[in-house]
Amino acid sequence: MHSLAIIESFSKAFSVLFLGNNFYRLVEGLLVTIKIALISVLLSIFFGFLFGILMTSKSKIIKVISRIYLDFMRIMPQLVLLFLAYFGLTRAFGIQLSGEAASLLVFTLWGTAEMGDLVRGSLKSIPLHQYESGRALGLTENQIFFYIIIPQAIKRIIPLSMNLITRMIKTTSLVVFVGVIEVVKVGQQIIEASRLSVPTASIAIYAVIFFMYFLVCWPLSIIATHIEKKQNIK
């Protein structure tokens, strides 16, 4: 009897997903999450590559400024950065930002710092003889950089960046705190609406949200592993 009660409880919890348009709302929330993550990732890749190149500069001033920016973004929790962007900018400068805009700003700034450090590390890891070989062929410094160094650096960055992209996707769950209606927020709304009729609804809702995040992040992990193995074989 006890096991039947447990099964019935789980069945009732999962039935909440199919009440009205609950499941459709979760999918819509997931699309918002993916949109924020995708735009942030694309901007982070672009600006991160430029930032990484900048970090290899021999200028001490640029190195110090770059290091401060990188350390600030790493030390400061993303939730605090979200609050600073969403509430701080409004009060300090009178800039009106939506929760989505504040999220894109924070994740892009954070992603740029992390991606920039990956680019810097990849560029620094290229052996010096690659530069010397390019000079021996009569190539200019710019030609060496764009035709020899960058292609090799990109191959090293791709598997490393997959981990960062996965982290950025998972961290988008924090945007719920600045009013963005994404998948976690929708899940909370469904749980709250079913609190009295189905107290165990949270089990089903969070299980589905977990599965949704898994479906988004798992392929990236597989791609990264495949690329790493392919590069090791070569």
C-alpha cells in the first residue's frame, strides 16, 4: 500500500505538467533561457577574442587593466553583478534596463573576461619556433599572427570554450532574480499555482527543468570530448 501511495503521489505530481498549457510555458521559458545564453555566448566569443589578443600586449598599463577586469569578473558573483546592473545602474545613472538587457550585459562582460583568458592562454601556448618559421618564410608579423598563430590557437580554444558555454547556459538560471520569465521562473509559477492541489508538483517541475538543461548542455559536452580526442589523435 505504501509503494502504491508513492507511485500515485509521483503520478499526480507529473500530471501537473499537462494541466492547461504548463508544459508549453516551460518550453517557452527554456527558449528565453537559450536566447539569453546564445546571444551572450556569441558576443563573448567576439569580444573575448579581441580581449585575449589585447591581454598578450607588452604594454604594462594594458596588462594591469586587463588583469583587474579579469579578476573583478571572476571574484564577483554573477548574482551580485546582475543586481548591480539591474538596480545599480538605474539608481546611479538613471539608465532603465530590462531584466533581459541587464542579463545580457552581465553575461557578456563575464563571458568576455573568461573567453579572453582562454584566448590569451592559447596564444601564449603556441611554440616560439612557429613565429621563427614564419619569419624564415618571409612573412610579416601580421601574416604570421593571422595565418599561422590564430588558426592553431582556435583549435586549442574550441574544446576549452565548450566548458565555458555550458557554465554560461547553467548560470542563466540566475536571471529569475531580476524578473526575467525564463524556465526556472515559469517552473516556480506552476509550483506556486499547484501548491494546494498538488503539494508534490515541485518534484516533477524541477525534474523536467533539470532534463531540459541536460538536453541543452549534454551535446556540447559530447562535442568538446570528440574534438579533444580528434586533436589528441593528430
